[in-house]
Amino acid sequence: MNAVDPVLLFFLLGLAAGLLRSELRLPAAVYELVSMLLLLSIGLKGGIELGKQPVGNVALQALAVMVMGAVLPLVAFPVLRLVGRLRRADAASIAAHYGSVSVATYAVATAYFASRQIAFEAHMPFLLVVLEIPAILVGILLARGFSRDMPVGTVAHEVLLGKGIVLLVGGLLIGWAAGADGLTPMAPLFFDLFKGILALFLLEMGLITAAQFGSLRQHGVFLVLFGIGMPLFSSVVGILVGYGLGLSLGGTTMLAVLAASASYIAVPAAMRISVPQANPTLSLAVSLGVTFPFNVLVGIPLYHAMTTTAFAVLGG
Amino acid sequence: MTSANRKLLTIITEAALESVLAKDLQRLGVQGYTITDARGRGSRGARTAAWSESSNIRVEIVCDASTAGAVAAHLQTRYYEDYAMILFVADVAVLRSEKF
């Protein structure tokens, strides 16, 4: 058992540098490249495994995860609206962020699992893609209702052809088509360098997270409490769904991590176009400023412990 | 050298709007435009361009006065309320008037 995963130290370095207003920043193009590599490597890994799974099994899991992605924002919305007294558009947008997933949190979790040699269903990236989308649609409906003037084409384009989805789905398909042997020549770039790339990515994430703290101060205690309470609730839902689907302990923990994570790429981009009235500063402050650091620093080990306990109690 | 007078319309706004703006401009009869990445600070805080959600773009359009007016009016009604956006217009001289 090592004390702290070094990739998290990179995150803390970025966070400290950002809070101390250092000039440090990753050039935008480097950040783009690093996040592309992460998305592709996660997609490829999942794709290799996807081919080995029975189709019926995977379809059932996808369906359950999709329902979970649609239900989580429906739980978050009334809390944000009634307890947080947020405007309808803001509540809907934040709810969508929490129903969807953060690939960065998933990546940190895979590093955590790898260092502790915890096995999990390797086709998890497929479920990640599936979980990304329903919450966006639910969020848009919560904000706008079933209105006729909804720019369906633009929204669909934004949701389905966003950079993250294209790279993840593309990686899954390439991994599935090429198989482990076919990808061996590329393994040094996509698999062996994974932790180094993740470290660079988290350095920048620390800087971005630090930039959110300012706006968080303006919006008060409720958002901080929500940013911690909501992932705790979602992780329990994730554990129940994972257990119900008969996933392994590792797989159930991973589903808890996915449920608990809040999007900060796909959802903000889609919400900016489809729900322009929602204030993006608010949703990013809570999802990036509170939930992301909470999940990577405290959440992942916590959800692991919760799942282990649940399996002991339920007899998994 | 014979030159003609045209308007230079400059828009600075969120990068998220790039693709919708491109469609709007085409519909409003703009012949061409130039987009560059930008960063800065304004009433909606610092836009650092550190990552895509905090990036700005600067759109420059050279066109005749009526098109400039139409674009400005459209952007003001459609986007001013919800998006970080400013625009300004300047007089410029161009050499090939048929191009703009």
C-alpha cells in the first residue's frame, strides 16, 4: 500500500500553483493533445475487452446505466431548485453535470485500481460512454420543457459529435476491431505512457480547479455541500446498480465512481448551446471546484471501502 | 490606387459559439470572415483560454454598411443577454470593393 498516488501529487501541485497565482499553464494545444491521448487510450482499452463480452450481458448493463444516468439528474434538480433556490436553467444545467460522467475521474480511478491490483470489468469505458449522454437530454428537458423551438439538430450534433464522445467511441471501435494483438505496436504510446500523460493532465486540472475557487466563494455554502453530498448519494446508487447487475467488486466500485463523478467537458459544451440562460460559471465551480477534487482525493478510496462493506453485508 | 470604404466588424465572444455564429453569418450574407483565438478579461471575469470552456474567439468581418448593421442587430438580439460578447465597427478602406 503506497501512501499517495503520485498522479494526485501532480494534481495538488497544479492546485497549489493556481492558488498561489503562479504563471504556470499548459499550452492549450498540449492540453488538447493530452486529453485526446487519455480519451483514446481509455476507449482502446475498453474496445479490446468489449469484443470478448456476451452481447446480451453488455446490452443489459448499458440499459441499466442509461436509466441511472437519466434518474440522477431528476433527483438533483429538485434539491438544487428547492433547497438551493437556484434558477430553473441553472438547476437543470447542474443536474445534467451530475448525471453525466467525468473521464478524468475515471482515469484517476483506473490508476488507483492498477496500483492496488484490483480487477474490474475492462469494458467499463463502454458504460462510461453510455452514461455520458442521457443526463444531457434530461437536463435540456428540465430547463426548456418539451418546446417546439428546440434546435434538435444542433443539440444532437453537439451531444453526439462532441470531441469526447467521438474519441471514446472511436477508440472503442478501433480497439474492438484491432484486438489486443493488433494494438501491440501502439501500446507504448497509448498504454505504457498512460500514467505520465495522466500526470500532465492532472497538473493542468489542478490549475483549472484553482481558477474555480474564486467563483465558488461568491456562490456560498450550498454549492459546496451539494458538490460533496450529491456524489456521495450517487455513489450509493452506483453500488446498488453494480451489485444488481452482478458486477465484480472492482466493477461495482468503478460504477460508483462513474455515478459520483460530474461532467465538466461534454455537458458544459452542450448546455452552453442548448440552455444559454444557465450560468456556466456556477456549474463549473461546483463540478470542477468541489466534486472533482473531492472524488479524486477522497471519493475513490471511500467508494472502494463502501463497496467492500456492501459486498460483505450483501454477500457478493 | 483606388480604394472603397467598407466596415470592419469585430466580434469577441465565447469559443463555444463558433459553429452557430458561422451559420448565422452565412445566412446574413457575409462573404467571408477571419477567426482567431483570443483571451482577456471583461464583465464575465477572466477568459484565460487555458481550456476550451474558457476560450474566446475574435471574429473579423469586412463588409458593407448594411450587412454590418444586420449582423450587429442580429447578434445583439440573439446573444447579448446570455453570452459573453462584444462587437465594434470601424471604417476601413479596401482595394477590391467587389470582394466585400
